[in-house]
Amino acid sequence: MYPRRVQHADPLPRRVLVAGATGHIGRHVTRELVARGHEVVCLARAGGASTENRPRELLTGAELRLCEVTDPGSLREEGLRGERFDAVVSCLATRTGGIEDAWQVEYRANRNLLEALADAAPHFVLLSAICVQRPRLAFQKAKLAFERELMTSGLRWSIVRPTAFFKSLSGQVEAVRRGRRFVVFGDGERTACRPIGDADLARFLADCLVDPAKHDAILPIGGPGEAVTPRQQAEILCELTGRPLRLLRVPVAVVDLVVALLSAGARIVPGLRDKAEFARIARYYATESMLLFDEKTGRYDASATPATGEETLRDFYARALREGLAGQELGDHALFDRKR
């Protein structure tokens, strides 16, 4: 298990550029870096959610610059402005998971950053995902393509591959609170993950700047406690809400059928390509664990998945039931729309 930092301020303040700073994890990373005494410059999309007041407030203590990271000219002129940084932390991620959007953001935008900062930032910290171990989806292949370029760039690099975020497991909290059944694929025991909290992940990413053991390394990371299956997630929620355990079991074969139909349709109607990809994403998460994959055994290994932090999924669910889910909205990433 990676040790949690006890010291709050880093010994040597740095000038850090954060890309994707108004995203969910990006905001937490920005707050952590500011709290440690670093000078933080945040990049966010012009004309997007980043121009609203609330995201600006969430980035208090950092400088916010509006630019289009997918446009090399905008990135250089409006974002970087010819300045130097000690490090860049990229939390860029596709909002939809669509094929073109995945390559545009996960690969091209990060590549733009890498090329623009080749002589202006010696350390590149990349937020990736543990699911790239078994790439079958466009966003996974795009992430891996950039990872390969980063590792051969000549810069110092740290590639962080977290397991599931708590946010991604929050979609059924309100449904269970209201007495509705918890949706699982199959029996709910086929997959498992070691989910990690936002603040714990932000600390781990910030530690990459100062911990030599995290330099030039691929870093899979999960949260504390045992791995949990979807059924166990339901059990925790039902226990916390005082509701009886009620599951809605969806056969994986149903998802397979949807994937097959949409994939066939996409060959005739190009507009269905992304819908087919979304169905493939749903199937992937229904059948693959978010744990370290052992190539020798061909199995996911919970005990071999590194862990860090303090907040458990139970802690998160208890807090969400007590305080609500503001800031945890899944938006385009929602698999279940069960709030009503």
C-alpha cells in the first residue's frame, strides 16, 4: 500500500500547470496543490462550464486561463503564454466516451500539451485509468496511444491509473434511498473494484511531483479496504438506508444484444457509431473488474492492486446519504438514470 502523506505542505513550492482543472478530479487536484503552497495555473475550455462562477470559486487560489487545449494555437497563446512551469498535471478526459471525442481529448489534446511544454515543463503527470490494461474501447486506446508517446518524450513522467472513482459508483444512491431496486449485471458478483476517493486520489497525484519513486513509472492505484462487487455496493447502501436488499438483475446477454444491434446499425447509419460505443462501454464495465490484471494467470488480482488513502466507499455512501450528491453528478457518464 502506498503510504499517505502526513506532511501537508511540500518542501519546495513549484509552478504547476493543471489541464482539465474544472473537471471533477481536476478541481480536487488544484485544491490540493494550492494547499501545499504551489503556484497553480489552471487551463479550462473557453465558453464552457469553466466560465461560470461556481467553477471559478472551486479553483480559489489558482490562476484560471481559458483556452482550447485541442487547438495548439489557443493553447500556446492563451494558455501557456510562453511561460515556464516545473510540472504539468493533466486531468483531461473525454466527457462523453464517443469515438471522435475520445481521440480528440484523450490523445490529441494531451499531445498538444506535451508538444507545447516539451521545453517548458520537465515533468508530466498524467491521470489515466486502470482499464487501459485490457483496451477494447476507443477512449482506452486513445489513452494508451498518448501514454506511449509520453514515455518516449524525454520528459520525466508519472502515469497514474486509478480504479473506479466514488463518483462513478454514486448513480444509484438516490434510487436505493427511495426504495427502488439496485441494478446489477448478472448476479452482481462478476466484477469488483477498489474505489478511491477524490481527495485521496488528488493527494496521490500531487505526491508524484515530489516522490522519486513515482517518477518514470506507471502507477495503478485504488482506495483503502477490500475490493467490492456491485452486490456488495448494494448491501452497503441498503444497510445504511435501512432498506431490504432488492436487486434488479440484468443479464449480460441483454447488453450483448444491444451492442450487436447498434454495431450492425452503425455500419448503415454512421450516426449510430457513438451509441454502439456507449453500449460497448456499458458491457465492458459489466464484465471487467477495475483491479490490477495479472497477465500470467489471466485474472484480476485485488490483493496486488496498490491502495492509498483513508476514505472508504462506505464512508462516501454515508456522507452522500447525509449531505447529498452535489458535485458528484455523472452527466454524460451516467449508466443508470434512476433519480426520478
